[in-house]
Amino acid sequence: MKVYKFGGASVRSAEGVRNIVSIVSEVEDELFIVISAMGKTTNAMEEVLAHFMKGDDDAALGKLREVEEYHAGIVGELFDNADNGRKAIGSDLEELKQVIIDNVGDDYDRWYDRLVSYGEILSTRIVSAYFTERGIDHAWLDMRKLLVTDSNFRAANVRMDDSQKRIGAAVAGSGKRICIGQGFIGTNPHGNPTTLGREGSDYTAAVVGNLLNAGSVTIWKDVPGILNADPRVFSNTVHIPELTYLDAVDMALSGAQVIHPKTIKPLENKNIPLYVRPFGSPNEAGSVIRGSISKAIDVPVYIQRKNQALLLLSPLDFSFVIKENLSVAFTVMNKHRLMVSMIQTSATTLSVCVGNDRYLPQAIDELSNYFRVEATEQLEILTIRGPGAATDTVHLQGREVLIAQHSPGLSQYLMRE
């Protein structure tokens, strides 16, 4: 059993879907394919949700028509008989429209998972219909019924035992060598759709690989593998052919966009290698992440994390930042789902860098009950890992550095964007 994951960039066009068929046709093993929403559909569905939450059904349905037209364009170019593609997504689109018309938005997170999850349903319906047209025998599976999670909407945690029973039974019961399922989405025990967090399709692939005891998991991306920096930001990037699980976790938690942070644990638990390969050049080896490698990473790795905010907290009564105050601060931040990136303390202040999430204003309001809070937004973190990290300052020239932290082989700088 192999698990292949194709991201939004891989299925953003008819050409991309055809390329999936070309890649899959070369595989003789049992195969579970995880597919993301097409192109920027998730962003578009978030706009649909925003209108729905405001009670503006006309605007929500108008934006949904744009989503429908985008998929119809791919269908029209992809299928010999476009009616086959339109039929594949027609019932889901009608169902989604009815959900919008019949309901009123209240809990943002719950409705996010209910509405935005349709992006993956539409993409897999189209790919499945095209597989059928091309004579590729397979089964389409609905991960909203198979991947069981808790009810932490928008950042759900997978319940592995329950999921294994459902997915194992579905794959075995399909009788097919190839199965297609959606990334990013699942279900809570009550049958309500959940999502695993933005870019969560990588995590889905890793979980499926773990549950089905796959020999490998491959993530197909529009990059030649894992690089030491984002080529859109940094010049002269270097390809990294192999990494350890620990290397990958360190990079992901620092903000690298190649791998979702949760992806590694399910794979490391069963020593399943993770390949990152170029979708446009499928014969190239790409990069592999596994337990042991032949050569350690010997180049500096640059990771940029944008849209950060710095919170400067000081006690209301000018007391010291003692253990109890720290506990209160991090309890509030965890409650509001703030992702902490950097921490710095002094006797009377706590400086915390967090992602500038939609919940940041509520978190600041609650923190203000216990602290004086100063917030600075529009910041970014540059993390440098590996050889020469402490002395590499070329990317700091002309930048205002608010916080700098150094440890062996690691430097981090908080700067204005």
C-alpha cells in the first residue's frame, strides 16, 4: 500500500488532473490517493462563509457561483463529455446551496467546517469521474464519514482507533486497488464535519498511511523537493535530498510551508518514509524524510513566518512576572488558539510573538483583565538553522529587529514586515 497526496496546486487545472492520471498509471501497488481542494478554492469558500455568517445569503450564493464556474471551466476542458463532470458535482453544489439558504450562521468554527469542507468534496468528485472516464477502476470514499476526530472545529484531532476501524473497513469493502479520499476533512462522533487546520491534507495523508500500514507516503508538490529556503523569497536555494523526522518537525514548527507540522508523528510512529516529489517532473527523486539519513543537512535553512504579532504583557500592579502570571497568560492564549512563535521574559514583562489570527482581538481583551497589553502587528520572524546561523546577518540588512534569540545552530529574528 502506498499513499499519494496531491495538493491544490496539483489539481488547479485540467492539465493537473491529467497529470495525476499519468502518475497513478505507473503504480501497480494498492494506492490510497488524498486530494485537496482545487487551486484557491479554500480561500473562495472562506469568502462564502464570511457572507453566510453575516446573514447575506445573496452574496454567499454569488461567491459560490464563482466557485461553481471555476470548477465548470476545469470540467469543460477535462472531459470528452462535459456532462459527466457536471453531473459529478451537481448534487453536492445543490446540497451546499440549500445548506446556505436553510441555515443561519452562529458558531464560526462549526460552520467553517460544514461549508469549507465542500472544496475537497468537489475536487475528488471531478478526479473520480475523470478516472472513470479513463477506465481506471477505483473507489471514491467520503472522509467526512471515515476519519473520526474530536469536536475541536477548524483544528480537529484525529481519533486513531475509531478512524482505523472505519477506513480499514471502507478500503477492504471497496474491493478496489485504488481509493480516492479527501484531505483536510473528517467527522466528529456525532457526524458533524470537521477540518484539521489549514494545509491539513498532508496530515490526512500521514494519518491514512499510519492506519493502513503503508510502505510510504508521497506528497506531490510544485517544488523539486525540500529546499533550504523558499525560492520565491530567497535566491540560490539548495535542494535537500534527505532529512530526519526531527529535522522536518523543527522546520515545520518554525514556519516552513513544505510540510504541515502534524504530519510527521503518525509516520514516525511506524517508521514510514515520507517523500516530497515534484508534480511536474514525476521521474525526479525529490526529497525523503525518514528515521535515519546518510548525511546530515550541511547548509543553512532559512524560514520566513509572516503575519505575526508581538504582545508585551506587564502585570497591572507592577509585580514580578511570576509563575502564576505566566500560567494565566498562556492559558488565555491557548484558549484563543494563538500559535506562540517566540517568548522572551524579564522580571516585569513577558514578550510573546503569536500568529495574527482572527481570534487575536478577543485574546487581547481577555489578557487585559490581568495585564497591561501592548500589541505590535505586521511583523515577521526569520529563522536560520544550521551552519553559521549565529553569524549570518545578510538578510537583516536595513531591517528593524525587535527581538533576536540565539542557540547553537539556531537564530531567530523578529522584524517588521
